[in-house]
Amino acid sequence: MNKDLYIGIDIATENVRAVAIDKSGAAYAQASAPLAKVIAGDDKRLTQDVRSWVGAVSKVLSEVGKTLTEKQLSAVSLCISATSGTFVITNEQGEPIADAAMYNDGRATSVLGRAEKIIAQANQPGPFLLANTPEFVISYLSSTPLAQIATDSSHSLKIGVDLENISYSPAALSTAQALNIKLPKLELPGSKLATLSKEIADQLGLDQIPIYAGMTDGCTAQISAAGANGSVTSLGTTMVIKAVSIKNISGPAFYSHLLPRDRYLAGGASNIGGISYKEFASDIDNWNQKATQFGVANMVCYPLPAIGERFPFLSTQMPKLESNLASGEVERYRAILEAIAFTEKYAYDLLEQAGASISSQIFTVGGGGKSNLLSQIRATVMNKQVVIMAKSGSDIGAAMLAYASHNAQDNDLAKALSDINIAQTNHFTPQDDERAELARNYQSFLELTAKYKG
């Protein structure tokens, strides 16, 4: 069968997913593999063994390669998406001097601040390399020294990037120099970074296809749901919120990613999300039924899994918050769902005030979209239609970027993305029966979190 396919990989917190799609967005092969568990330390560190990145990516690509071979199909390009702010420090040879620091590592508030802690604790001589997750994996896939692999402006944004000039900020360059860190070369999303090496391609059952620069998981989730348009909430382990802007906007707790050539995906990633109700996940339908019958909670909370928040509040000291004790587990679960909706509304309000265009529909991707109760609460709280996408996610968004990168004229990814069909499955509209009570709780939520507003 003569059909060009495009592979997207999403390296998340707990697993790696890969998918191969065609121009219509139809998936022909999918695979997933677990990652090493994130390890917490007494000094607020949150780390992960980087060897699991390579192992899991190899496994999913091998499965995708096998499926495509059986179907007599082949892929023509590859793109990788990963969590924003997760990185590893290596020596000049590309060997890690410590486990990767996760996006929510509490040792410092910035990437380079965490890098400073890692270098001090490793007690090794420099110079050092800083690699975001994609670069480290691409180095392996292409059999290219890590020092020669460029990064994209999206995954490196938290290092400190000037999007107008596609360069590191003076502050980032100064800090990196003081720490003896060599930062990777910057490229725009859609740029070719490497080619799958023959040895690795043969092992995986793939051709030697180009590997293009991608964007972070929040961006690819948005792309999978709305292309280069629309406001998107990604509800996975964490909650990532993005809206489209024609200008580069930012604030204390949010920022914009450039989608070449002329779109900005503005927003940020919260530390709350699916992880906040993880203990209920194994019997989620039962808890949803009970929480629906219970009705609006008589308490409000901010369900952080650990101390520290990134968006829409920026504070390394923000703890889990509760206005009062829940009457039981059902009310506690219901309050967590409401808190996610309140946080989402507050985040979109911040973005709109800064100049972003918030669409009349909120497109939703990720596992959180499978909860009808959560979707209904969100629609009522935000007074907007919540749309659940049929087949979406950061892996699909990465595959869409692989298509756009391979076919775009003058690297106009936004325009190329419009070629791809994006299917929807369900719609939730605001309901009047809980509107007043949820509005009351939202005001209580604002009071509860007021101390941590920027």
C-alpha cells in the first residue's frame, strides 16, 4: 500500500506513547510502554532514571515498526514531544551525571536553578551539557553525540528563550556560563534535527527517516485537538491549558510557545490534574456516580500532590489547600473535580486578560475527558461548551507535527496543520441546576488561593 505515515512520540511522566497516522489523521499503529517511577527526595527533588526514556521509546517504536511492516506500510518522518521542563545534565560525552530532574522538581523554581543544585551535588568537573528529554532520546536514535543535537524553542523555553530572535536570553547564557553548562543550539519546531541511524532503524523495523523538532506535550495536545486554532485543556496526569494568540504574551505563571510561522500557543501547566484524584481512578465510574448524586461540595480545595505550583499560581511553597474537612470520601472526590474546573476557569481568565483569544468551545484531550461528571462541571463553571475529542493526545499532536514538518512550505506549520481532519465525540453544555452553587464555590476558591496569586 502506497501511503505516507507520520510517527509521533509522547514521552510523558509515567509512560511513552507512539502513533503512526496518515494525512487524514487516521491511526495505523499505536504502542505504549511504562517509564521508571519518579523518585521523591527529602530535599524536594523529583527525579527519573533517563535510561527508561531510551528503553521505552525503543519498545514503542519497535512495536510500531512491526505493525507497519505487517501492514506493508512505512513511515516517512518522526517527531517527539515531552514534558515541559524535564531535563538531564550530562558530561561532555553525553553521560548523565545524575537522574533527570522532573518538571515539578522542588529544589528550585527554574531549570537552571535545578541544574545548579544537580551539579553541586554531583561534585564532578565540567563542562556539562543540558539536554531536554527529546535531545537525549534523539541522540540515541540517530547515533549522534548529544553535543551535536539541537533543541527546539518549545522544549527549551523554560531555560530562557527570546522568541523574537530565537536565542537564549542574556540571563540564561550568563547563568549557563557560570555553571559551565553548554546549552544546545536552538532551532524552530519543524526543523530537521537528525535522521534515524541505519543500525537503530534496522533494529526497530523502520526506514532511516528524518526526526523533526517538536513541541512540548501541552502544545502537541493542543494541536491534536484544535490544530493551530482554539483553546485546549489537556487533562492527563497534570492539567495543561493553551489558547491561541497572534502575539507573544506572558505573565508570572504563563508563557507562549511559537508555532511557526505566526501563531503563539499561550498557557501553562498546572501540577494538579489526574494525579489529584489518582486514588479514586481504579473505580472512577462508581465515584462519579456517587459524586453526581452528592451534588455540589460544601468545601473547596486546591489538590496539589506535593508542595509547589507552576500555573495558574507560581509558588514553590504552595501546599495542598482545603477550606474545611470533607464530610467523607465522596465529598472530597467531588471537591477535587470542582477544584480542577475552578483552576481551569481562573487560568483562561488570566490568559484572556493578557490578550489571548479564548474560543467559545474548550477542546479537551487526555484521560480526564473520559469523566462525564468532570466535563459537565467544567462546562458549567466556565459557562462554555466543553468538547471531547475523538482521538487526541500529545502523541497524535506530535504525529501531526511530523506531518506538518515534512510537508510545510517555508516552515509554516500552522498552515500545514489545517490539512488534517480532527474528529470530535462528545459535547457538554453549561447546566443551570448547579450554576449558582458552583459560582459560590468559585468565589470561595479565589479566597482560598488568594495568598498565592501573582
